[in-house]
Amino acid sequence: MKLNKQSTARLYALTCVACVVWLVQSLMEANADGSLTNWATIIFSLCLLVVIGWTGYNAISGWNAKEDDEDDGANDDGKNGDAGRRR
């Protein structure tokens, strides 16, 4: 299954939102049990921030991108996606 650019951008946006919710939830729990300043919590939060940044960037750049005709299987050279096959 091949997704177009807007569908991919939506999946990146959904992943970004899920990671933001996960980060907020984990920071609230860490604050409640007093482990907010533990190294494990800090490293986990930094990793989630990287994922949030990456997926957010890809969601925004994919959302603003124009749709190309790449979804029909044609390459830039005009040949079909089937390498070495003639019709």
C-alpha cells in the first residue's frame, strides 16, 4: 500500500499528537511520584522531544507540499516502475 503525501503527513501529525500526550502524561506522573529529576525521566523526555520535533516537521512539510504524479508508478524517466520489463 502506497500512501500519498497528505496521508503520510496525517500519519506524522497523529504520531506527533500521540507523543505529545505521552510526554505530558509521563511528566505529570513523574512529578506526582517525585522522579521528575531522575536521569531516566530526563533522557526519556528528551527522546520524546526529538520524536515530536521530527514528526511535527514532517507533518508540516508534507501538509504544505504539492501533490505530484508520483503515485501512478511512473519514474522521472517516463518508464513504468517495473524495472526491465517491456510491454
